[in-house]
Amino acid sequence: MVLPYCIEIYDKNNMSKIAIASNIIKSLPSPVNKGYVLCDSWYSCKEIFGASTESGYTYIGAIKTNRVIYPNGHERLGAKLNRYARSLNKEVFGLVTVKDKQYYIYNYVGKLNDMKKVSIVLSYPKDSFRKEGCLKAFISLDTSVSILDILNHYIDRWVIGVPRKGYLIHPVKDRSKKKVRTL
């Protein structure tokens, strides 16, 4: 079952979106079995990773494809996810079906800045392999979570998300506007 936990009013003069999300995660009750924090790429950062782990949750989220990883041969300077994906042979990608759609996927397990070992799934829609702008990347801090579980859990995140252009806007007394975000 996926439930939104909290909706907070965002006021950039008061607190950052990352700080709000971190506080919400830290306020969550401890998971009884296994719990997940599911986020879009905006929240895939050290502070949210830490808050999730500290609270006993597995973080799964999208990650921007310009993030730097440190695969074999790139340990010193690293490589951006999008460049690394282009360097891989198509044969190392597996074809999977997630919610009736097919994707070529590759799983990188290794270092990300500030994280020693993560699982990052690189994903292209079947008909858009290596097309510009089609690469999507997803991260799990728990490397034991399967690739399909990462993708299926991430898709469930959209059930509770607020579309980027669909934020609820509430006027306030000073006639400025505040955005509402869900986590």
C-alpha cells in the first residue's frame, strides 16, 4: 500500500524543499517490516539519503543522468551517468517489462559521490535505446533490492506525486504564492 504521509506548504524564505523533506522523513514512524522513501530526482541527494537511512527506510528514487559515478576504469575522476550509459554495449542491457512497457536496463552497483555503494538502474524505453533525452536513472541505497523492484516501487511513487505543473497554489495575505509539494 502506498500512502502520502504529509503535505507541507513550501515557502522558500522559510525553509528549503530538501530541509522540509528531510524533516518529514525524520518524523516518520519506524517501518514495521520494510519501508521505502520514494522520490523524484530533485530529492536524490546526501541529506535525503541520510534522513532515509537514519529513519530505517530504503531510499528509491530517480537520479539525474549528469550525476557522477565511479565505475571500473573511472575510479579517479568518475563518469557522468549519461556518458557511461553511452559507453556500454547494448548486449549488457537486459530487456524487461514493467507495467506492460518494455525497457532496456543496466544495473550499476558502486560508488556515487558521498555514497560508497549504491544500485543505479539505467533505463531506456525499448523503442528509444540511446536516443537523446530518453535515458532515465533510478537509485536504491539498498543494493539487495532487485532491479525490477526498484522500477516497480518507483512507478508506485507517481500514484502519490503532484505533477510538476500541477502544484496546488494557495494565495496568502501578502499576495505572494506558496507551492505545495508531496513527498
